[in-house]
Amino acid sequence: MQEKLKKFFSSYINKESFFLDKKLLTHNYIPDKILHRDEQIMSIAKVLAPALKLEQPSNLFIYGTTGTGKSVVIKHIFSELKSTNTTNLKPVYINCKLKKTADTEYRMLAYILRELNFPVPETGLPTESLYNKLFELIDEKEQIILLALDELDALVKKIGDGLIYNLTRINTELKNAKISIIGISNDLSFTDDLDPRVRSSLSEEEIIFPPYNALQLKDILQQRAKIALKPGVCSEGVIEKCAAIAAQEQGDARRALDLLRVAAELAERNEDKKITEKHVDLAEQKLELDRVTELAKTQPRHSQLTLYSILKLFEKGKDQILTGDVYEVYLSLCKRNGYKTLTQRRISDLISELDMLGLISTKVVSKGRYGRTREIRLAIAKKSFDILKSTFSNMFET
């Protein structure tokens, strides 16, 4: 086997690849020209342009489903602002879905301070002292801070809206500097559950990114394929099929790019001469299988039990699933499998985490004098449902 591996790796180094540069088909790459987002780019630019004259821009909220170009547009605009001027303008972009960033209010403040070139230990200081240091650091000179908080809904679900409230009110305490908040979210109803004071401060201006259609996704893929893949490696219909599949799934450009990249990888591994529509079909299956099974395997045991409870309720055909329904099934599963049960409040937290992972979607609804609860819906395809159901049924006694 050792000799076989050596031979394989040696031949692989000299093997022809379909790729010129694979990273150009990933989400992290920011193209020089962003297609089909001119209107949104100019709208955001007009809101933020006063910062170049050291005038505070309005706070801005950007909505749009996953893969509609929100993050790439903000990064592109921030890059242009940095190149236009100025030591007195500081754009800061933070992805709030990263666990090490948005786990706690402390970590979030520490991350912002590090972006402003002030080192902060991972833990150990009072949160109030971080706020004081942030105010002091920002107000050292006349400047404008543009703070973009991507996946802001994930942050608020994890730590509440206290941090956002403090950040939107910070300007009342600053003498020299000003800070403007740019919130970015996939959840169109996200601000409905915010404190009204936070909502009014945060949403001074709003811009919506619509989903891409199939023709727009085709243009995006062709743009990337020209620089990422060697000429002639795609069979006719491959790019169109990737675009069509992604257009059906909420117009997600990330999905389209993933499909094309993985299709090329599969064709290359099989030593096929071209990327074909067959490879796109295989890529679609692989991406869904990888995402769902990985999430299922890596979740803590009680998160798995909670998700399995939701799946069982949907299998029974319940139209409206509430937190209380999930908790009843969860208790039953724990009893059958010998697990100590968590409180309903803790299960509610786990449901929020599953929402953040994109496996389910939740909506808070009022029950009048009975308080508030959440309606739960699945956010995965039928194929993924079947995969998860099979995985969990093998893990747990039902």
C-alpha cells in the first residue's frame, strides 16, 4: 500500500487539472466586477459616502437571503473606501456567525477592539471595561468608524440585543468620532423581535438584495469559470444546469459556485475528459449529503434529540409545530434512550441554535395572555430530511 500511495501522489503532482485557480470558485473571492448588483452597490455607496467628508452616515440595514451578494458587496465597497482615502475613516467588517467572535458579548467587543489595533485577552476583563476602552479608543481623534455586522441575527439570537443597543447609542458619548452600524441579515423578519429602541436606531436606512434569477447566475458562473477553469473543460449545459438548480433554491450564488466547483472536482477524480451535467447531479447529491450528515454528526447529543423530535413531528404531518410540541417528543426520546432531560428553556435555546445552522426556521408568535412561543418549520429539502431521519433512527431507539 505504501508503494501504491507513493506512486499515486507522484503521478498526481504531474496530472493535468481542470482548474486554473480553484479558490476563484469559492465564496471568499471578491471579483473586481460584481455582476447584477449595480443598483444595490450605488444605494449603499450613497449612504456611506458622507464618511469621506467625516460626516456620520445613517445606520444601514441590509436584507437578503443567503447567496444574494450582501457580504461580497459590503467587502467590495469597504475596499474602495479604504483605497479612496483616509486615515480618518475606518471600515470594520465582522462575521457574527463565527463562534469565536459571537459566542459572548465579551468576545464580540474584544474582536472589535482588536480590529481597532488594541490587543485584548480572550477572557479576564470586566465587560464594562471593554466598553470604556472602546469609547476611549474610538474618540482619540476625529474619525468615522463604519462597523459592518454580517449575520447580525445570529449574534442577537446568541447574546441578545444589548450590545447592538449600546453600539447604536455610542455616539451620544463621543466628542470627536462617530460610529455607523451596518447590519446584514438573511432573516427578513429579524428586526421584528428587536427592542423598539434598537430597531428604530438600527434601521435608519434599509436596502433589500433580491435573489438572483437563472440568467443572472449563469452570467456570474461564466465570469468565474473564465478565470478559474481551463478553456473547454465544461461541456455544454453544465453552467446552465448549475445556475438553474441554484435559482430554484432561493437564487443562491454560493450554491451555484459550489455546484460548479464540486462538479469539476468529481470529474477530475474520475479522470473524465470533461465536466458534464452528470457531474453536476453528483455534486448536488454530495453537497447536500455532506452538509446534512456533517451537521448531524457534530451536534451535541441533546441537539440531535431536539432535531430528531422536530423531524418526527413533521413526519406525522403536523402543520404548526411549537416549542412545547418538540419538548414533549424530546422527553419521550430521552426516556426511551436513557438520557437525562434538559429543561424546556434549554431546549428552546437548542432550537435557536438549529435555526442558526439553517436546518430549521422559527418565527415568534404571540399567544395573547398565554405568552409567546415559536412556530418551527424545516429549512431542508426532502432528500436531506430522509438522510437525517435515517441517521437518527439508527442512533436512537424510537
